[in-house]
Amino acid sequence: MNIDLLRLLQAAAGATLGGALALGLGLAPAPALLLGTGAALAPLLLAVLRRRPADDVWTSLQTVLDLIPEPVYLKDRSSRYMLVNQAFLTEHDLRAEQIIQHSPEEVFGQEYGARVRAEDQRVLAGEPAIKQVHEPNPVTGRERHLRVSKTLCHLPDGSAIIVGCNLNTTHWLQTEDGLQDALQRESNLRQRVQDFVQRLIDVIPDPVYVKDENRRFVMVNEAFARERGRPQASLLGLTSDDLASDTDSAALAAREDLAVLAGGEVNKEQHTTLPVSGEECFRIVRKRRCVDADGHAVVVGAHLYITQWKLAERELQAALAREQALRQNTQAFNQRLIDVIPQPVYVKDAASRYLMVNEAMVRDSGKAAFELLGRTPEELGATPDYAALVKREDQQIIDGAVVSKEEHIVHPYSGQDSFRVISKTSCLDADGQTVIVGANFDITPWRRAENALQSALQNQTRLLDFLQAVFDALPTPLFVENLHGQFVMVNRALARLLGTPAERLIGASSTGMGLPPLPETIPLEDLPRNRQDMQIHHRSLSLPTEMGQIRHFVLFDTISEGAENEPVRIGVLSDITSLREAEARWQQAKEAAESANSAKSAFLANMSHEIRTPISGVIGTLRLAMRDTTLSDSTRNYLETGLSSAESLLGIINDILDFSKIEAGQLKIEQIDLDLHKLLDDTTRIMRHTAQSKGLRFGLDMGPQVPCWVKGDPVRIRQVLTNLIGNAIKFTQSGRITVIVDVDHDEGDGRIAFAVRDTGMGIPPEALGRLFQKFQQVDTATARKFGGTGLGLAISRQLVEAMGGVIGVQSEEGVGTTFRFTLPLLAGSAAEPPATHAAPRTAQHLNILCAEDSAINRMIIRAMLENMGHVVSFAEDGIAAVQALSETDFDLVLMDGRMPEMDGADATRSIRQGGLPGMNVRNPGIPIIALTANASMEDRDEYLAAGMNDFLTKPIDEARLEELLRRTSEQLQRPLPLNQPAAQT
């Protein structure tokens, strides 16, 4: 092969490979490129055929064509294959001998071959074939996409041949489809991310927004839209210039946005007004630069409103200013106050430094106020002994002692002989620091006068001795006291009582000996104008005798005129020890009575259980009997009468039990979070049926400000409402019953006002005063006509007062009655919904275990539960219940309270702990509902504390039972965690 032929072969191969590469890159090849194979091979064939045909030439040509990665072939005018490359053979899974010198019909079958032949004829006629084909391979059946190129070539002898190439574009087309899918997924992801970010910022309660590089809003949250008073969509595409209220605000926003886009950050506190309402507000504005998913810079901004905290800060500053002013005003007032006191008064700190002195102290010390303040007596020139004494006394005062003494000294500052009464105590100043408050009362003039008086009295010794003898002859303790509170005369009875010789008592302070002074409202200096004006005062006191015993007295004292026309106090002590001992015996009797009252309450509670148990059987069996649709009218009337009587008897028992608890002081008031709206709806829904059955209209009027969640006792609130509504229904023959609930602003925050208004017979004015007393009704005719114990309103009053409220009534005969009560119900918090887990169950009918020792109650419970569609098994005591739970899977346990062997509370605790020895319960967390005749709040608390989930009393309220079972069925589909009590209703 010469060099020219080799170059021609290389050119042909390069043209074909170039076309394949163009197709592989997903380009749209030009027709010239698609014709490249034929155009390149034609000169090759011409060059080959100009020479003598030789096997080595065809072999070299075959080698060149095999280098082409796509199928290439040569055909003669009869469409018979002259030459094919290896890619053609691989495409069709054929060998060369199956193709060379064969027609299309022989290779591919008649139908496909005919189409190929027709196409070849058009190419031979001078029409090149360039087309895109999507059809299965006629030999292998594989799906494929082809780009077919055929062209006509003339040999040197003038004969025509067909040169063709089939480019397989399947992979490239699949790649293009995958690219489109990826672009679509990317678009969907972008949209989902956009939606998520929008939902995320919408949750934020303060305004949040995003701006693009042109400062246009591309995302805002709901809070931002509310701030602007416009829909979110209408804000997108706008700038701060469009929303600003003035040009300065717009320019500021623009500068900030540009600074943030340049890499800066905005973090500032702003005092402004809201854009729509114009309200004053404080907020923290933050802006930062971020890069979005496309790599573009954006501004992310947020407004954090701090108006509430700023206003609180203002109020705090104002309060601090008021506090400072109050301190200054109080200091000035205290100074003016002590300046009025004529005797020296001072305040010192723990180091004996003067903090405050009055004008009398300044005069007494002979020093100016500024010289005294901040200094100790030692620093002010007092003698070392006196300064040390003062320091020791001050330390005792700081430690809690009180100093009250009279002293005769040389004045520490003036040097004059002085008599003083010193009084010191401690207290806390405005900062909570312990300070010393003292007063020095100069009694020098009075002491001197007293000395003069003693000299004068020596002349009256005989008279005084006689008067003293008279005093001493009296068995009742007597004394006379002067203006200074000092004894001037005492008798032997008083001396014996105080255990001090009479001569030592003279001049002693009566208060120092344990006797009370005259009331402050009656100054000792005020002498009565005549004997008719004399006021005798009496007070009780206790004093130890010389034998160490405590005796009780009544002190009778008055103001009279002494021997020198001076006012004196005369006192007489009357021994009432025997009366006090009688009072003690009475107190013991009272406590014994209270103990008996508690025993009576326990007896009543026990009797209540014993009575409620058979009554439950009576009520239950009567209710079951009334389900019989074949009963005659008279029989049904008898049963209804019996049921009504039994229910009335049960109400009386409940009233007596509550009243006994109240009398014994055992009534407990709860303070728990409760849904007041639900409590009112539940209570009025029950009473509405009773009112409507009597032909009365019934309504609940609740104010819009009544809170939903409050703290209180739901059972006692329901009991008071039920009592009052029941009374209204009982005494109203026609008209309407209305329950009104609203916030009572007149009584202060947190008080709720309740009212029950009826259009009944009314109450006479003379009966209103005794209406809330126990065992009282309007009159005996009312009791005979309507029945009742007369305890309902008394219990309601005591319950309301126990809850911190007040109750009252307004009534007009023939018009109607309104009972009102208010309760202090502070704000509560909503109960958290119970956590749930485990897979849901679909069964609505329950498999129930009932622990009940009464055969009658078992019969009633079986009938009720089976009528509701449930399956029930029984255990006659707590141990049997634990054993049944260890052997069988149940959905629910109805647990009696009092049972032999093991009661309900102990059985519940055993279940929650996993069972008893040898009895491992299958489900320790099974719902357990108390079903008991023990109806008190203490019983309910005991059962719930033992691990029960709810509480039902006997006789069984079938509607309440059905509601609890329905709720239990729902909870079984979403089980509560172990020992999680159900919400109380």
C-alpha cells in the first residue's frame, strides 16, 4: 500500500470518528458531517479500484473500517453487502459470512429488508439518506436510536456502490433525558426549599425579610406583612423606598442595605413608630449579608420588638427615682418627727456612730448636729469608762437585747449631776441593716422634786403609817403609782405576790415588775373633774408568785388625785386563778367534744359507705328494671317513684357527710389547674336536662373576659353550682333558669362572679336572714311541699367561704330569686396533652375485669357493661384481681374500694409494682378506675395516689361510666405511659 492510500484511509477514519464524537457531545451534526463517512470512503474506494483488485488491498481497507467505532458498510447496486466493519457485526450479533454477498432480505428478513432495499434504490437514484431512526434491532430486538447516513459512490468503471454508516445515539439521548430530569428535580428542590424557608420565617413572631442585590424584597414573613398592613405577595419586588414614610427613612435604609451587601452588618436599637398604627415602639434591627443558593448576595433582616422590656425599663427607672425620693422624704420626715420629741433621741449604727439625732440631743450634748453625726461617744470626748459602757450596751442591743434603765451620773458632756432614764432597742433601717434607737430622758428635776417631797412627807409620817396599815390589812394586792410609773405605795399582799419586800418596791417601776401601764389613750396627767368622770380600766395578766406558781389576775386601775393634788394611778389586782382553771377545764372539755365530733364524722363516713352500698344496689336494680319495655304504665310509675326516692335519700346522705366534714374541720379545698369553661359546660349540660324535663328554659351566660384556665377546686365549685341550680329548678314552676358567670372587677383581680337566677316563687324578706343556716328552709310548708334537709345552702355557704369567697341572695316574692357568689380564682395553665406511643388498636369493645365483692353490684355492673357491648369478668377481692391479671390480658380494671383479703388501693399498688409473689401481672400499666361507695375527696385522692387513673362513685352514673369507657378505648389506641392518670372530669 502506498503512502497516498494510507493517508486516504486515515482521512476516512477521522471523518467518521469526528461525526461520532459530535453526536456523543449532544451536538446537532451538520449534514456534511453525517455525509462524512460516505464522502471520505468514496475517494478511498476510487483509489483502491484504480489499482488491480488484490486481497491485500481489501484486507487493508477492512482493517481501516474496523477502526471506526460505529457500523459502516459498502453495498453494490443490487443492495448486496460488499464490505462491513466489526462494529456492524457486533451491532447485529452476526458473522461476516452471514452478511457479505447477502441481500437485506436475507440478512434482516423480508419486511425490514424490503424497506432497506427501497431506501437503497433512492440513494442509487442520487438522493442521499440522512435520518434519525428509533426502532428495535431487526436481528437482536434491542431497543436503539440510530442516525443513519447513506451516500452514492461511482467506481472508476462507472459502476455505483452505496457507502453507509449507522451512528447509535441511544446513550446520548438517554443522557439528554437524564439531564432534563436532573434539571426538573433541581427546580422542584429549589421550590421546596423556598417553601420551607417561607414557612420557617412565618413561624417567627417578629418581622423577617430578604432583599436581593437590587434591594428588592424577595421574601417576607407574615409578621412583616402584618407590620406593613399589606399582603405578603404585594410586598415582593418592592424596595424600602416604596415603603418608607419619608425620604430620610428611605435614604437610611438604602445606605444600610448597600453597606450590608458590601460585607458590613447592621445591629442597632431603634425607637420609632409602627408603620400602620403609628404606635410608639422599640426594636432591635439586625441586617446581615448572606449568599443564596445561586451564589447571589442578599440582605437578611429582622426586627426584634423590645417595646415591652423598654417600657418596663422606663417604669423601673421611675420606680428607682420614686424610691430615692421616698428615702429622702422619709429621712426628712423622720428627722422632723424626732425633733418634736422633747427628750434626746438618736439612731446609731453597729459601731456606735450616730446616724441621726434630734434637736433635744443637740441641746443636751452642747454640740452641733454635724459634729455628732458619724462619730462615737469616745470620739466626742466622753470618758473612757463611759465610752466602754456605751459600746458594751450597744453590742448587746445589736445582739437582740433591750436596755431600759435609770442612771445617776455626771453628764458625759456637761459635767452636771444628772438623773436619766436610758432606753435602747434595735430595729432594721430601710436597707435592712440593724441600727440602735435610743432615748435619754432627763428626770433630774423630778428626782429633785421627789427628794423634796420625801422631806415634806416626813412631816406626815403618822398619817402615812396609818394609811399603810389600812393597805396592809387588805388581802387584795394594792398599789399607788406616780406620774413616772413608780410605786409610791404598796401593801403587803402585793409585796408577797411579787416576792419583794415592800420597802424595795417603793420607787420601783411598775412596768419593771411586770404590771402593764395605763392605756396610751389615757394620759396619767388627766385628772377627772369629778368622781362621776372617773374611769376604771381592767386588764388580764399573769404573774409568778413567791412560790414560783403562776397566778392570774384582773388589774383594775384608775387616775385619782394624790395627797399633794398630783395625779396618781391607783391599782387593785383581783385574783381570778380559779376562773382561769375553770376555763382550762372548759377548754379540755371543748377539745374532748371536738374529738367526739371527729369520731362522729368518721362514724358518719363509715355509715355513709355502708348505706350507699345497698342504695347503690337499689338504684342500680331499679334502673335495670326500667329498661324492660314490656312494663305496664303503673309498674313503671312505681319503679320511677322508687328510683326518685332512692336518689333523694342518696342526696341527703351526701349532704350529711359533707356537713359532718365541715363541722369536724376536715374539709379539704384543692388548688389545681382547671378548665373553667368546660366545668361550666359539663355542669349546666347535666342540669339543663332536668330543667327541660320540667318545661323550664335553661341558659348559660358567660362573659367574654372569663378566663379558661384558673386555679381552684373543680369538685367544690361544681357542688355549689349544682346545689344552687337544683334549688332554682325545684322552686320554679315555669319560666327560665339562667346561670351567669363574669369577671368581678369591683372585687379586684382574679375574682369570678357566679349567679343563678330563676323566675320562681321567690323568698319572703323575713326568711332571707336564716336562709344559709343549717337545717333551715323558708318555712315548714316549703319543707313539706318540696322536701329536703335544709343543708344544701348551708353547705354551699361554707364551701364558698372555705374557698375564700362570699355568697348572697336577692329575691322578690312572685318574681324570682338570684343567688350570687364570688370566688378568688387566680390564673391557671393549660394541662399538657398526655404523651402517647405504641401502635393504634381498632377494637371499640373492651375486655374488662371488675373487682367487686357484692353479688348485687356484680349483677348491676354486668348488665350495664354487656348492654354497652363490653365483655366483663369478676374477681371478689383484690388478691383474686391480681391473679386474674397475671393469667389473662384485660383492657381495663374496675376496682372496688373496700373488699375482703385485700382492698382496692393495696391491689392497685400491687398491680403497678408488677404483681404479688408468684403472680406477675401481664400489664402493670393497665387502666384502673375506682368504682366505690367511698365518695369523699380524701377517698378519691387516696385511690388516685395509689395509681388509679379515674374515680367513679356508687350508685354508678351510667352516662359517666360510658364516657370513661369510651375515653379508655380511645387511650388504648394511644396508650398513656405507666401510672399516667387520666384527666379528671
